[in-house]
Amino acid sequence: MKVELGKFIQAFESWANRDFDEYYFDKNTGDILSADITASQDPAKFAMLERTPARFTQIKPLTPSDISLLMDNFIATLTDVDARQTLEELLIESGTYEDFKLMLSDFPAAKSSWKQYHQNEMEQFAKSWLKNHNLTFTID
């Protein structure tokens, strides 16, 4: 079965994006549920989450140190000295993921590189998460 990478990314980055919802992986279907959205939009599915907790595994968001490391490692790959220096200074000053993503708009080539880097890293996080939970799904 396949699982959507975009939903994993939403769950992994929920803390960094100030989304304080809880996310759950349905081991039967590979679907990723947002507790708040599911409760409001699909009460029957939310009731199933409450009735059959063994079917679901909570996806914990990446920690602030995970996000910082992700940004630091990306910055180290940049060949544009101006972009690298500006982003390094930004992380020293504020260190927020939100500011980092906004600052990338000033550097189109870096922003494009970030999209690919981010996608690859999130896919690796998702694969590791699945492996650590003994789940065999493919990333779509």
C-alpha cells in the first residue's frame, strides 16, 4: 500500500508550522489523519480512531532540533555565498522555520534547491518512521 508523502510532511512539520494538532497513521489503510480535522469533518472516522486505538499510531512532529539540523544541513549545501551567509545569520538571530522559508523567497535558486532537498529529507524521515514502526508501505 502507498502513503502520501505530503501528509507525512504535514504531520512531521506540525510543530514548526504552529499546527498543534495530533496526527495518526492508520495501519490498515496507510491514511494519515489529523485529529482535529477528522473530528470536525468525519466524526465516524474519528470515533473509529477512539474505538480502535491499536489500529493507529501517532506521528510525533519533528523536534525543534531536528528542524534546525535540517536547515543547517541545507545551508551547508549552498554554493551561493550571499544566500548561505544571509540564511546562516537568520538562523543565529531568530532560528525560526517560518522566517527561514520566508527568507528563501529572496533567493530563487536556493528556494528551488530547498524544495528538492526538503522533499528528499522528508521522504527519508517517512521511510525511517515506517521502518521504526515495522510498517511496510511505500511513499507516494
